[in-house]
Amino acid sequence: MENPKLPPILVNKAGSVYYVYTYKNVWDRELKRSKRGESKKIGKILGGQKDGVICFDESFLQERPEFRSFQVERKGKEYVFTPLNESGTTLTQLQEVKQLHAGATWALDQLVAQSPVGEALKWAFPQRRDYLKILSICYFIILNQDNNISKYETFAEVTRLPWGAPLAPSSISRVFRKIRNQQIETYFSVFRDELLEQQEKYGDKNEITLALDSTSGSNYVINNLLNLERHRYEDEDNLPLINLLALTDYESGIAFFYRAYDGKVPAAKTVSQVISENAGLSLKNVVFVSDKGYSDAKNINDCLRNKLGFLFNVQCAMPDSFAQELIDGEKENLRDLNRMDWLTKVFQITKEINWTFESDLVEGQVTSKKTKESTILYWHIYFNRQFAENARQGLIERIDRVREKIYNGEELDENELTLLEDVFEKHEEGDMISYTISNEKVDQKLRYKGYQMLVSDKISDARKAWCVYQERRILEDTFKTLKTRLSCVRNRVSDNESLIGKTFVQFLATSIEMIVRARLRKYLEEGKASDSLPTDYDPARGILDSLNNVMQTKFCEGYYFGESAEQKRGLFEVLGVSVPGPETEKEQDYEDEEETEF
């Protein structure tokens, strides 16, 4: 069969689609040469790329019916003709050809299935397969690094997702509003069961470390929202800040619990509620690890009453505090090289102190009986000489800048004015004002620099406590992912129901990306190496970006991965997931979205 002759062809991109045009040359009498005349659209290229199969418009096929018998594929500047009777493919099937970015979501699907996340989502959100929609929105946030749902439709058109049907912004808003606190509680109950299973498996041999910390964000239209914890904080005014307190497992990178609350409420005040809510889990081998701000006596006592282990970082900057009293008593010992831990490179001393607390509570309040109990707490004191020297050097440099500005008559900023009051002495002689540096004030300001204190009811070894505390940085990484890597520092919702749902989805997206980072960390800790690993500043992000370029083609009612999947085998192996094979992935049937408001 002889190939038909194509008319003159132009290919122009509009949005994410490449359209095919034809045109005729006309004679320009003034220029005395031919030029391109008006163009006419005759079709588009399938798959979203400049090269691919051309799907001709029906109007063009009516004018040129000979093209009905051929598949025409653009390859560079050439056009390849394939007779349809030889390929066995109909024009309808050709029109269904579509290419999707699929490698990253394939890997994320497997990571979710291998973790408690997948089962927990199915258990909490089974109606109308909402768990698939929620996962798809999470993948958008992860891969697009943006929580602006107005961009979702464009992303979904070219990406393989758990929920393949379109979701308009209004549909996504309905998904958010359908996420209730009871469902969120059901979701996290699966993780609590996971913790209990770990305890039964390992017994007292292995403590489960949960990092505890909080962060804050804002809502785009917060003034229109109800208080998130209205039933608890009825006297609070609405403020633009929303705080998020979370518990994250170091090994898996998965968040096991979070609480969103009004930004006006200090973070430390919510810890007792978190502890009380988790006390019913009978977690006997869990250690809560937190940064400064959670180590007050109330939180320590709450942990002891509820029999929950803790490792708190104690603030050393509070004047005349118990921490400073302990440090003052051990300063000489903390400079003895025999007290140096040569693994962590810090001096360390542990003080065992008997701690008394009131053990009986009624509705969160101490009873009138005030039953007393006592236990041993381990106060680990550390001195890092390098940190102390860095602090001294930094202060000297700041003092020098202030001194130079005073000498040159330059204006001081707010921080410099504070430093002027803290470490300089003012002298007035008539109209003359001068300043000198007070060495005594400098020494006082540096007195507790380089010192750190951790307190625990379970961890008696100073080195182990130090190492466990360093591991809590996994939660700092979680919040960095939530706020910076995924751009979820600001919500964009207009009602409280949507805010609850979107906060959960953002937190879920963060947990899934943290699984990716935990897999990469484990791979590197095992001393493995791969030429496939990206060399940029954020290899976990580089892995996802690279896998996102693995394409999947929809053809003849099935989905096929191309050769690019095998070329990325090393990256799939880094994440501990299988490489997509040549077998067809069948297309699912998706229910129509309900238009009912929930």
C-alpha cells in the first residue's frame, strides 16, 4: 500500500499539547516571493511530546480519507507511516495513546504498601475509595512541591496516579471536608497497633524512640476560620498561627501521631494532653525525645504518672535554674579529660537525683490527697569545648562590629543595641559619651555556652542518651519537609472542615516523603553505593525527580512502562522497591465524583 502524501506540516505547542497544522504558500507581490499563508489545525500529537502518533481531526479525515488506513508518527523531522491493517490497531485505539510520568508514583505506591500507611488509609477512608484520592493529592504535593490544589488538574493529566479520574479543585475541597477527626483517629490507631506489635516482638530488648516536637504555620484566610480546638480553648481569640505537634518514629520516618492546635496556645501546654491521650496505649517501651520547651516539671510529672519514658533537652539559659545549679557544681569535672567521651567528643557526667511527684490525677488535676511517689531521674550534663569556643568567637565578632559602629558614629540595629546594653559599660563626661567592654559581663554571657543537659527516667547511660537525642533530628527533617520541601507552611482553605482535612493530607504527604528519606538513609548507612544516586544537595529529592521521568504509555486499553524504567533500576533498588516490568498494568474503573456537599 502506497503511503499518502502529507500536506505541509507545522507543529506548535499550546499548554501541554502539541497541535498539528497545515498551511499553503501564497505569492507576495511586494516582496516578489512566496510566503506562508493562513494555517489550519488538522490534529494533535498524542502523549504530550513533540514526537509521537498524530491523531487527525475528523474534519481532516473527511477531506483526506486515505489517512484513515495509516498510523502516522512524527519522529524528529520525519513522519513514519504504518498501515493499520498490518498493525491490527484501530484509529479509536490510536486515539487512546497517552504517555504519563509514572516511575516516581510507582515507587511511592510500593513504599506506601510496604508501610502501615496503605492499610491505615484503606481502613480509615474506604468510602468511594477516598483513600486513592487522598494518596493522589499527596503525590501531587510531594512531586510538585506545592500545596496549591489549583495546579492539581494539570499535574494529573500527565501523571500516573492511584486515582486516575479527574479531580477539579471543588472535588478536592470536598475530599478535604470529608476527612473528619474520627477518621484521622482511626488512621493513627493502625500505627498504635504497629507500635504494640513491635513491643510484643522485641519485648524489653529494644526501646522505640519517638521524636516529639512542634512547628507553626499560617492559613491564608485564617480570620474566617473557627478555632481548631474550640471545645478546649473557648476563651481563645482566633490568630493567624496554627501549631502542629507530632511524634515521629526514627527508624521508619513515619509520623505516628500529630495534633493541630491554635497558635496562641504555647506548645508545652499541649504535651500533657498528648501524653494523656497516648497513655491508654500501654506503651511500656517507648521513649519520647523532645527539644527545649518541653522539659518543665509539669511535663516530666505527666510522663511519670502515665508511665511513659522520656528524654527531654533541658534549658540551660534560665538564670538561677536547677540546670545551672547542677552545671555550676560540675564545671571542674566537665573539663577533666577523663570525663571525655571519645565517641561523641564531649565531656559528660550523669547525676542520679531522686524526683518526687504527685501520682494521682482526676480529669487532669492533682487530687486533694496528693499521693506522693518518687523515682530516680538521670540528669546527663555535657560540655562541648568546641561549641563553647565557637560561641565565644561569635560574640567577640559581634562586639567588634558594635565597637566599630560606635567609633564611626553609625546607627546600631535592634540586636546591636541589645548587645550594647548587655556587655558594654557606658561612661559620661560632660557632653562626651564613651563605651568600654565589660569583661565580667562577657564572661557572664558566655558562662553556660557549650553546655547541654538531658533528663530521662529510662536512659541511664550518658552516651546512649546523647546518641538518642541526636536521632530526634528526624522530626526536624520532617518539619523541614512539611514547611520547605513541600511548601506547606501556608494553608489555602476557606473553612474549618477543609483546614482539618488539608492539614491531615499535608501531614500524610510529609510522612510518605520521609519514608523515601528513611530508605535512602538506611541504604547509605549500610555502606552501599550506587552510581545512579543524584549528586545534588538533596539526593532524596533528586531520586524522585529522576524517577518521575520514567514514562508509562497507555495503548490498547493497557499501560506499559518503556525501556527508561530499566535504565533507572539503580534508583528503584535504593528505595527497596521493584522495577516495573513489561507486563500490562490494567486501567481501573473510577466512580463519578458526587456533587453533594458534605
